[in-house]
Amino acid sequence: MNFGWSEWFGFRSRVKENMIFTKTVNGETITKKVYGSFNWWALLFTWFYALFSVRCRTPYFMIKSAVPFLALILVNMVAQLLFSENVSLIINLLGAIWYGTMFETWFKNQLVDNGYQREQ
């Protein structure tokens, strides 16, 4: 699991096209789809989307998606202490947009880490 800056803020290397990943486990092929667009569910529900979505069930992805979520909570708490309510709301909105933008890239990277192969 990679938690580096390039993983969190790699906007240039983010997923921009739909991809299908497969992995064979015990003779059964598991297929996962990664979407190349903004993830509205991740914007609305952040980490809870990864927690409850059947599509996102892959080892360690819940942890990988929880770390930026916890960082967002920390940033929002600090913003509420230091800035006005309007500025805090803008920071909160920007964080949600960032989470929705990078969610599919984080999911793809975790699938690759878990041994999934991209179908051509």
C-alpha cells in the first residue's frame, strides 16, 4: 500500500478511461471495472462508499481509502478552528471533489497491488 504524495495528488496519472481488471483465484475469474470518470458516489459518501460498495471489495482498499478520508477530517477540523464558517465549507467541498476525482485511481492502484491484470 502506497500512501505517498504521488498516490494522493497524482492528478496527471489519474484514471481517464474505463478499464477492466481480472484475477483468477481457485479457478474462478474475478472481474473488476474501474471507471475513467469522476466518481459522484465517492464525492457524496467518501469512505463509506468504499466500505459498503460491493464493487470496491478487494483486500486493503478500505484502509487505502480511509487514510485520505481521515486526513480530510483532520483538515476540516483545523479549518474550522482557524477560519470562518464559509472558508471551512469551501475547504470541505474542495476535499470532497478531490476525493471523488482520485477515488477510481486509488481503486485501480489497489487492484494492481492485489495482483489483478488489466484486460486489453
